[in-house]
Amino acid sequence: MPLLLQDKVAIVTGSSRGIGRAIAERYAKAGAHVVISSRKIAACEPVAQAIRTSGGSALAVECHVGKSDQLERLVIETKRAFGGIDILVCNAATNPVFGPLQDVSDEAFEKVLQVNLRSTFQLCKLTLPAIAQRGGGSVIFISSIAGLHGSLALGAYGVSKAAEFSLARSLAVEWGRQRIRVNCIAPGLVRTDFAKALWENPELLERVETRTPLGRIGEPDDIAGIAQFLASPDSAFITGQVLVADGGATISDPL
């Protein structure tokens, strides 16, 4: 019986660690050829090598998603190595500011939008025609529940993630007839280096765990399983959606 993602080609940005790495490893175990990318090749290559050592197929490509020329190179090298693209996971993100929007500089706000939103838009423009040429596929944005509500500390980040929801919906409408599905995953707090400042704060961690029905924060593999589902034929009738994975935090009564 063939593996779930047998011979599919998947680009996963920000996949040298955390959620991106967990997704790439899941995809490789399911039979996909995965492209590991992040800002530094030295961080990507060990992940790709570990996948190859385990019997999977992986290519490491250095790519700072905030730079258009590097996005173009990422797509070119993927096609050169594997012949095409079937799956795109936009996971790379940044959050250089923590505090009210009033205190966010124009430069910081622009950086958040450039990395979290514009790069996703640009990478989709580069990859969706290639995915269509292969008969369709799946695009997944790793977003955040920060895009679902207001925040005193993560406002700029939340703005970029809310915009990502809208981008996914419009792309889903535009490319649906070419059998391309576009969806978002909106995680809550997950134990990654990206969110380390949050879950290493004992008071904040306790507050999150107390209000979360499942009583814990997420782990990278919790999100990787959903990403595998969205990349597979099992989700063939799902597009333009935001799948929340937060242990129930957004539906619980704060009192």
C-alpha cells in the first residue's frame, strides 16, 4: 500500500526547527520529498541529513522569506531537484515586537508584514502555477489564534495573521478549479523556540494551561499531524478554512 504522500514534493519554510521541522519529518515519513528551508543553510542541512539517514528524501535550501530573490531561488532549486511542487507550507514567521500597537515603529510593523504576509503572498505567486501543472495540490499557512482576537502585546503579529486568513480564502477561490486547496492552521501556544518567551514564563504558562480545556500547551507534532491531514487526499473537500489547534483555549470561559 503506497504511503499517504508518496512521491509528493513539499516545500516547508522555516523548517529547521519547531513546527516546520515536525511537519517536514511527518511528510518525509509519509513518502514525500521535502525541502528544508530557513535563513541559514547550516541549520537546514542537519535536518535534511537526518531525514535522509532515516530513509526519507530531503533537500536543504537556504531561504530568507523576506527576500524575493531567495524565494525565487527556493522554487527554482526545488523544481530542479524534484521536477515540480505539490505541497507548500508557509511556516516561517517573525514577531520582533511585544507590546501595544502604539509603541510599534513603522519599521517593525513593516518587517512583520513583510515576513509574515508579503512573503507568503509572493511565494504563492511563484508556486501555485507549478502546483497546478501537477494536477493540483495543497497550500497550508501556519497562522495563529492571534489573528482571531485582539491583543495588548501581540497586535502587529495578530494583524499579519488575520490578513493571512483572508489571503487563504481568496487564493482558495481563485485556484479551486485547478484542484489547489488553500487552508490555514491557527495554533495556540506551542512549545517552540519561537514562543519560548511565553511558555518559559511560569505565570503566563499557568494562566494558559488553566484556561485551556485540555490543560496543556501544544507540541510541534500536534500541529504536524493536522498539516499532514491537510496535505493528503483525506482533506480533499476542505479549502479556504482556518483550523484552530489550541487545546480549546479560544472556546473556553475565561471566568
